[in-house]
Amino acid sequence: MVPVPPPLAAYVGKYVYDEVDGTRFLNHPQVHAAIEAAVPTGDVRDILYTRDAVVTPIMKMGKKFFIHVVLSQRMVVM
């Protein structure tokens, strides 16, 4: 039996590598699918999966979730 991932709202205030019910935010099926669809290949996608790139906890505004990622000394909102 495949475990059911937690709701995305459970990750608000946590960092992307914090686990909720045994699943990290970036490994959550919905998040992983959204990243793969938005950035199918390349350095930008690879940076998203790098532990040191994400510098803020997960935030939610309306129905959207946000993280801040550092790319070449610049802050980028994803």
C-alpha cells in the first residue's frame, strides 16, 4: 500500500527538507510534478533540489505556495 502524502498546507512554515508524515516538500508528488512541468530539465531545476539553495520556510498566499531560492547571489521567488 502506498502511503497518502500529507496536504500541502501542512508544510507552511517548514523548510523544503523538513518531513511531514515522512515526506519532504520537494518529494511530495504534487510538488515534484509541478517542478518537472515548469522546469523539465537543466540547471535551474537541479538548483531547486539542492539543499542549500532554498533559504526561507515555505509560505502560502491564497492558493499558491512560495519558496525563495538563491541563484548566483540573487533571490528568486518560485
